[in-house]
Amino acid sequence: MTDSALEQKSRIFSPLAQRRLAVFLAKRKVVVALVLWVILLVLSLSAGVLATDKPWLIRYQGQYFFPLLKEYPETTFGGFLPTTTDYSDPAVAQLILAEGTWWRSPIPWRWDTLDIASPTSVPALPSWRHWLGTDDQGRDVLARVIYGMRTSLLFAFAVSFGGLFIGVIIGGIQGYFGGRVDLFGQRLIEIWAGMPVLFLLMLLSSVVTPSIGWLTLIMLLFSWIGLVDVVRAEFLRTRNLDYITAAILMGLPKRVVMLRHILPNAMIATLTYLPFTFTGAITTLTSLDFLGFGLPPGAASLGELVSQARNNPQAPWLAITAFASLTLLLSLMVFIGEGVRDAFDPRFEPSH
């Protein structure tokens, strides 16, 4: 690294931030886990383009069509029905390819596309047609894994950062004001934490129509509890330090003292818990889907894939895919969490 690059880096990052970044990047498994996790995130967020039964581009009778951007009736390509074109229908494919050509995604199936022209019975073995085979409904397993990972990651993001926001607010108020506010808050949290979370999730999921929005809202009611103690302890420790006392004597508003002077220190300890909250959210969603209390029936999810594996022991590729997907996703988050924990631990020094 050149002197100018080092100088620019020192301007962007403080010495403490540079040390933390060096500790985080010192372990090869952490770097590899982060790169693989980013790749999985990008692939899952691109599911609508990467795994779709709609062609990217069609050239038919000298004209170009963009099915990803616009719906076309079947009559556009010489069919008889005025309904939206089903590009997975072999008859439609024959009509288009007879007088034109198309460019399709590498995985020409959506999470809910049924392979009505499958040459074998379902669940089908992995092949060039379906790289990870099909489930017992004739749906492509790889497409469902990609869409299922997208659902799991978005759910985990919402639950983790939503729980972080709520936990920081409640823990900060308890820790800063202390006294009766802290005592009353702790008693309420003890009562709330004693509720059987999984049972309540099952009960509420059976009352309301299952959806990712409802599950996220229900999980947010409980995901913040584990973060409150960390934030509260940091606020209790920091509020009596000299620089906080000086800020209060200078007449700074309480919200400014809390947000500007105490919260940054509390966030350091809180961020180390975030990756593990993330994995807990994915595990909870998978468990609910496996038990039938999660997403609507038939929705693409990793828990539904586990259920497929249980119901079809004669198709071991379903179990292998479910196990590999969950193991990879959770292991990457655990490795990243370990890297974040070590980076914020003052006892660790970057290796040279």
C-alpha cells in the first residue's frame, strides 16, 4: 500500500477503527465467510432475475419483447388464449422458437413453477434440467432454495435491526435514568421474557393468516429482550463518568447526552450480538415453516424444504440440499459474528 493510500485511509478511519478492521480481517475464515455471505445475499436478492420462468429477451418475427418488464398475452406469439403467456408451457416454447428465439435465465424456473413436461416422475433426481432435482410437486429445488434464502435473509434483517432499535431505546432509558424507571422496566421485562415465545408464535400464526409481515411483527415483540441488558449495563456504567457529568453540568439536553456521548459506547457491545440474533431469526423462521406455522403453504422457504425432505425419504437429495443450505448460511453468520466480537474486544491485537 502506497504512502498516499495509507494517508487517505488514516483520514477515513480513526486509529481505533483501523485496529478493529485489522483484527476482523486477520482471520482468513472470517474474510472467506464474509465474501461468501455477500455472494449469497446478492444471488438471493437477484432471485427474480436469476431464477425465473420468464425469458430475459424474446426475438419473435423480427420484434423484440421483454417479458421481465411487461406481460404479453399468448396470442402475441401465435397462441389461441388471450391470457398471460406461460413460458414454461412446451407448446408456447414451440410457438416462439418456430419463428424466433429467446434468451433465458440460467435457472428457467420460479419458486412456484411446475414442470408439467418433466420426463420423469416427481420428486425428480438432479439433472441438467433441474440441477438440484425437484420436490414432490415438480418444482425446481434450486429455485426454491434461492427464493427461500432471500426470504430468510430479509426476515432476519428486519428482526435483527428492528430488535436492535427497540432494545437500544428501552435499555438506554433504563440505564440512563436508573432508579424506579430501571426497577419497573426490569420487572416488566422479566414477565415478558418468561412467556413461551414459540408457543405464542404458533398460537398467533393459527389465528391470523400467515405472512412474512405478521411473522416479522410477532418476532419483533420478543427479539429485543436479549439486547436490553447489554445496553442497560453500558448506560449504567457510562452515565457516572467524568465527561458525562461535565456534559450534564454544561446544560446539554438529556437526549443529546444519551445519543452523542453514551450511545456510541453502548453500540460497540451491542453490535457483537447482532450476527447471533441474525442466526436466531433464521432458525426460528425455519422451525415455524417446518412445523407448518410459518409462511403460507407452498411458499418458498428453507423450513418447507426440510419438511419436503422429511416427507420424501426416498429422495435423499432434498435432505442433503436442506442440510447444506442451512449449514452454510448459519455457519457463515457464526464466523462473521466471531470476527465482529474479536474486533471489538480490546484484548485482541491484529496479527502482523
